[in-house]
Amino acid sequence: MSRQISSLLAIAAVCVTLAPAPAFAQAPKKAAPVDCEQVKCLALTFDDGPGKYAGTLLDTLKKYDAKATFFLEGQYVKSRPAFVKRMVAEGHEVGNHSYSHPDFTKSEPGTIRNEIKKTQDAVKKAAGVEPKLLRPPYGLADLQTADVATEFGMPMILWTAGSEDWASKNVDAIKKKTMEVAQPNGIILMHDWVKQTVDAMPALIKSLQKKGYHLVTVSDIVKGQNLQPGDIFPVPAGWEK
Ligand SMILES: [Zn+2]
């Protein structure tokens, strides 16, 4: 590089550094997207809601700048639409968890289709968006479930580990279990109808963040997986397609 060009570059660099900040820099800045291939990510997922404690949970998530994914049951979307609207407005992800929680592996395709469709419609009505991910009730799916999920263009999302909150219903046990099973790019199963889960959340989020976890949505976690409609993630033992 000639001396002339390099000194011009040096001047340019100084100019960039010294240039006054444009007025829009004063606006509240939007958080940069988290790259889960570079940093430690974890997705907390809450099933069967919106549960009656969803408002408190949303307050906590907001306070600690954490994102979550809610796999919603259509019947509760219908009865508690304001929570769903808030979830979407505050940057959380909403997924489809059927309308009334039947076991899809024991259901006719028409029933599965109806359960998914009614929930898509209810979420759309409540929050103006349609879920892109399906979590089959009980985490149970078969090839027939996969076919119907494909019709809706949705991959199916299970979990890497559970908090066992519904079984323990104990704040300390929920914290302990979740800290034990947390792993980079993990997907944790929880429930916002379990009061103790919502009570555990402030301390739990603090502990996870202290361990370096960024609490993100499921879509952030699976970004690199190239999931197709009807795919299941993580792939359960014995699953063949
Ligand atoms: Zn469920």
C-alpha cells in the first residue's frame, strides 16, 4: 500500500471516530440478535398455557431481559388472549400445543388437523401471528402426526430435558433440577400453570445468567438445524422417517 493511500485511510478512520453520533443513536437500541453458535444459549419452554400465572412470569422475563417459548393450548388462548398478545409483543415465541391436549398418537388425522387449526386460529386472533412450531401433547408423535404437521408447514419440537416441575411442585426442586439439566442449546420443559415454577423463576434466571446462559427462543436454538415441516427435534430414540 502506498504511503499516500495509507495516510488517507488513517484520516478516514479518524473522521469516522470523531464524527458526531447521529440523532437516531439516541433512540432506545434494539438488542443485537444472539448467535447461539457463538454464545451459550438455553430455551425455557412453558407448556399448556397461557396458565393463570403467565402475567407474573412475563413480568419476571421482562425484568431479566430473558426470552421464552410458550407452547399454547388453544382452549386457554381463547380464555386468556391478553397474555398471548403480551407474549408476542414482548418478543417471546408462541408455539402450538393443540387445542385440548389429546394424545395425537391415539387420534384420527381429522382430529389432529382440527386441534392444530383451531389453535392457529385462536393465536392469530389473539396476537396477530401464527405459530410456526408444534409441540404435540405429552411429546408424543408418530408418522401420522408428522404428516399432519407437514400440512401446516410445522416442525415438531420436543425438549432436551424437563424441569419436572409438574411432579415436584417445589421451588427448590425445580431450581435444582433445571440447573442440573441445563446445557448449551438445551430446550427445557416447564409449565406456567405450576405456581412454584413461576415463583422459582427470578432466582433461576439469575443463576442461569450467572452461568453464562442467554435465554432465547426455540427458533433461536434450532436456527442451524434447517428443520423441515414434519421434522421432529430433538429426534427421539426409535424415531424413523
Ligand atoms: Zn402439555
